[in-house]
Amino acid sequence: MTQRSIVDLAVANQPNNLSRQEAIQSLTARANSVSMASEDIPTPCISVCRVNPDNGLCEGCFRTLGEISAWGRSTAANKLELWKTIMHRVNFAAD
């Protein structure tokens, strides 16, 4: 067991067997709720927590494990930047 802390514990609200396209649609809809003026930036987590061994990204939220673990300590500005990065990844994956 490592001494690392756990952040953003995900509670399964959706089945863990969403297709890649369903995950992209869900994440894109969630991204549309992100307000540039808000301090309360929603997590990208859609409760599909599987890391792709080829690219190191979660198949649900398109974040790395480092990005996932840093979310709870990140500033609103950093979270907004990460959302932009995620959406670039989503657009690349959708092509």
C-alpha cells in the first residue's frame, strides 16, 4: 500500500461499461456545464474509471492518474485549463 492520499472518490452513477462514444458524449455534456466565472468547477469524472494502458488516460474522463490525483488540490484556474486539455483529447479521440 502506498502512502498516497485518495482524492475524488467516484461513486458509480453510471454503468462502468459505457462505450467510448458514450463516454465522449457524457464528458462533452459535462464540459458544457463548466462556467468560466465560477470557482466551483465540476470534476470531469463520469464514473468510468479505467486507465487505458496504451495512452495512460482514464477512458471516462481522459485524465492521467496524476491529473486525477491533483484535482482536489488544484485552483479553479488550473481546473479550467485541465478541462481545455481534456476537450482537446476528446476531440482527438473522436476523430
